[in-house]
Amino acid sequence: SPFSRPTSQILQLGQCLCFLCAAGQLVFEDFLRTEYSEENLLFWLACKDYRKITNKTEMTLAAKRIYAEFVQVDAPRQINIDCVTREEISENISQPGTNCFDRAQRQIYGLMENDCYPRFLKSEIYQSLLEQQ
């Protein structure tokens, strides 16, 4: 349960975009789910894992999976990125490099940092965590 997290980790959530740590990530994802926008975090995490792939075949398969799930128009978890970035990814998806999703990932991080995360800090989910401590 998120309510059993150590105080230091809960307070750390409010200091920065620390949902990237394991403790905060689950709570933030729960919040995003209530807003129907968990695709942002899931995409960001998929890109983070994608960058670690070194095998070219695995990279191509992973890139196509990310593209199909998050990037292409009408994807099941379509992310909100500008059309130039979406088109750039579409053009490079057949020969993806390690930085194939970097621009989109930066846009999504900015969206979470400036939009979703401030709302999260004001949310009942986060406030309940603080009250439990």
C-alpha cells in the first residue's frame, strides 16, 4: 500500500519530480490513472528502458512496440506530442537509433513536470499520504 511508505520518501515526492524513484512512481501512476493520463508515465518509462537496449534487433522490435502503443495516431495509449515530433518518429521507426524517442520523451517529461505533477501534489492521494505520516 502507498500509505506504508517511509516519511522521507513521501516528503521527497513534494520536493521535485521524484516519481522516478520506485516509491513515488507507483503513487504518481495511481494518480495519473485517476486522470486517465498514465500513458505519459508509461511512455517515459518505456523510453528509459529502450535506451538501455544494445542489440539492434531488440531495439527495432522495442521501438515498434513503443510506436504502436504510444506514438502512432489512434494508438491505444496515444501520448500528446506535437505533429512534427510524431512525424519524425514515424520516419525513423524502420531504422531506430537509441535517441529515436528523445524529443517526445522530453515533451512528455515537461508535460508531467508542469501539468500533471503540480496537480498530483494538490491531489487527495498525495495529501492522504502526508496525513498518514
